[in-house]
Amino acid sequence: MRQVRIHGRGGQGVVTAAEMLARAGFLAGHEAQAIPSFGSERTGAPVVAYCRFADVPLRTREPVLAPDVVLVQDPTLLASEHPFAGLVPGGLVVVNTEADAVDVRAAAGAEDVDATVLTVPALRIALARLGRPKPAAAMLAAYAAASDDITLEAVKAVFRDRFPGPVGEANAHAADDAFTHIRTTVAREGADHA
């Protein structure tokens, strides 16, 4: 089983990102499940959502406490929300930021955590492609570029299906940009792994 936790702020599409990730996982041939975490969320408040993939039926429904993958849509949450907490050894963390992995680790107090940390300017990509601060497509594509869990084609398909027309196409272009960014960065610099 592969478990994913997504951190962001209300209004950034965190719950939608988990749903889209589950759909992309299903298109990639996995059993998939998205679990929103609702409380008194409001625009700008920290929000967490979860997703699971498996090649067998999923029976568990609880929140993901020991994620294999963490996606951080808002880097201002690195210190306050502790996104590295519970991460399995050797896990993957993808952060929406212009900063590098060393700065991300320092901001999160995770210098010694055994994890691969990748950064992608998902907000910049979303603003350029969508004109709105909705980084979900870029974040999911960055995850696709870093793993075999989902494909870029699946990410683009679920956004085109959910948002037919120009919005879906803009999200697909944002996904292409983020995927290319991660693949180019990893090829050029290698992933940061503690």
C-alpha cells in the first residue's frame, strides 16, 4: 500500500487534489481512496487530506499517520504543521516552493529525516497557466515525475475530465510544466536524499 498526505491551506484545492490523486491512481491500475479531513476549515486555514493506493482492496479508512509521500502545497506550513511527521524512512516529500531542498529541510526542522525532498514552483506554474493560485495539477504531476505510482497522462486526464474546456487544458499544461521541471531538476542535480 502507498499512503499520501497532502498539506495546504483552505482554498488551495487540497481536498480536490486528494480526490484527483485517487482518480489518477485508479487510472494507473490501483485500488485508490481519497480521505478528506474536515473540521472548521476556512479559507487560509491549514487543511490536510489523504490518499491511498494498493493493488488489493482497501479496507482501512483512517487518516494517514505514516505516509510514504507528503505533498506540501503551501511552504509556510513547513514549520507549523510538521509535514515530515510520521514519514516512513526513505519517503518522498514534494514541496511547492522556489526554495531548494536544503532550505525546505531547515524550515521544517527535518535536516536529519531520511527522505527524498523535491521542490517545484507549483504556485508560479499555476499562476502562469491558470491565472489562479491552484497548484494541485502541478503538485500531482511533480509526484508523477518522481514515482511510478501515477502517470502524467492520468493526472492530465483527471483534470480534463473534472474541468472540461479551457480550465482543464490549463491544468494539463501546468501538469506538463511541473513534470518537466522535476524530471529536469532530478536529471541535472539529483534528488536530495538524507
